Amino acid sequence: RNGTQHYRWDAEHRLTEVAVTRGSTVRRYGYVYDAPGRRVEKHELDAEGKPYNRTTFLWDGMRLAQECRLGRSSSLYIYSDQGSHEPLARVDRAAPGEADEVLYY
């Protein structure tokens, strides 16, 4: 992949913005975190810096439970045991009415 990537980090060493340049095209992405430092959202940024194409992250304590893309798809994470952080599977749903895809780790 040809291009240049620029990264921006906050004072807590969390990734807050990525700019990817390929030729004359620049795509920018932003990231949002909650107080414990968990990533709760990623999004693209338009030319004015306004977010769109949001993906939200839902947490169960410190375990990622689900990714939701508004009006698009979602991913549900299943762990091997109640207190475990070891992922067992991810269930992807592309759209309402479509079959789920299960990916095992």
C-alpha cells in the first residue's frame, strides 16, 4: 500500500487521530475514550473535521463486548469463560435479515 500515515496521541498515550494520504486523497479518522481508557468510538472525519461513519464499542468491564456500526453491521464477542479475557468467537451481523457469520479464535 502506497501512502503516508500520520498519528496523533493524547497525554495519556492514546491514539486520537490518524491521517492516511494516498496520492491527493487524505482520509482522517478519530478515536474517543472513556475515563478508564477504553476506546468507545472510532469515526471518519470530513473536510471540516466533523465525525461520520461512527463505530461504537460496548464494554463488559475491561472486556470488549460488542462493536456497533450505526445502520450497518455489528460484531458480538464471546469469551471462553465468565471471568476470562480469552476470546472464543466473534459473531458478525452484516444487516437485519442476513445470516450471522461466526468466527472462532
